[in-house]
Amino acid sequence: MEYELLGWPPDGPTLRLDYRRFSYAGKFVMSATGKAVAREDDAIVAAVAFNEDRTDPDALWLRYVTVREDHRGEGIGPRVCRFATERARDRGYERVRIAVNNPFAFEALSKAGFAYTGEQTGIAELVLAWPGERTRDSYQAGLDAYRERDLSETEAEFLRERAGAEPPAVLESVRPDDD
């Protein structure tokens, strides 16, 4: 797997992703966001779009993360987010945030090193931050926020399996030349 930063906001590139294979495909044609991708055999298999925080010049927001449908569940989403976060740190950003709307995304971003802040957006997304306080209590507080919602059986089982657990291990650093 190859990871590549395609550009920073506001002059980021546009991507035309197949809407049948990628969630949020339409969000990647916007040029005001930066983009990073994961490629396999020169084909994009995951992407993340990001922009600067309008109120905090030292922070960056990951906005949309998508993994091609035939590669979901392989850990590529958290890796491309970790890659983008590391590039943001290298560029001088002190904080990176993301808002997630389901427990699977929460878990994936936990693996990328993010921690629940205790905040939620107005559209019921949980705000995670890097760096953040990655403790059992903060991890469980995020999972508890989802437990209070109307869940699918798959989500409910996922949350039952993680009751009382520590946050997942953070993925190793992802450099551009990693395989």
C-alpha cells in the first residue's frame, strides 16, 4: 500500500471517485480541501479530505474518509487518517480533529491515535482529537454515547464486545514509502 498527500487546503486537488464504490465520493471533487490517498497498484483504495479550522490556526479537521467498498475492514481507513495526521504534524499543526457518526468510525479513528473529547456536533457526531487523552474512561465514554442511540444489531453487538475494554492499540507510523 502506498500513501500520498495530494495537496493542502485551500489549493487541494479534486478527486473523481466512483460513487458506486466509495461513500462520500462527491465530497472529494471540492477543491478547497486538502487530500491524502492510499493506493494499491496505482488505484486509489482510500481517501481523506481535510481543511484548516476556521477558529484555530493550529488545528486541522479531517472532513471525509472513504474506503473503496472491496477494501473495507482491512484497516486502510485508519492508516490513511494516521498518514494525513502525521503530515499535518510535520506541517506544524498542533491538533487534528474529526467528527464521527458511528461506532465503527469511532473505533477506526481510535486506532489512528485519536481520542474522544467529550464533545458532540449539532448533528450528533462525536468529536475526536489528536493528540488526545486516550484512556479507558474516554474511550468508554465515546462508546457509551453510541449505546444511548437507536442501533442496528451489528452496532449493538460491536459495542457489547467492547464493554469495559481499553482503547485499541494505535497503528504504527505511516510514511510515504511504507508497504
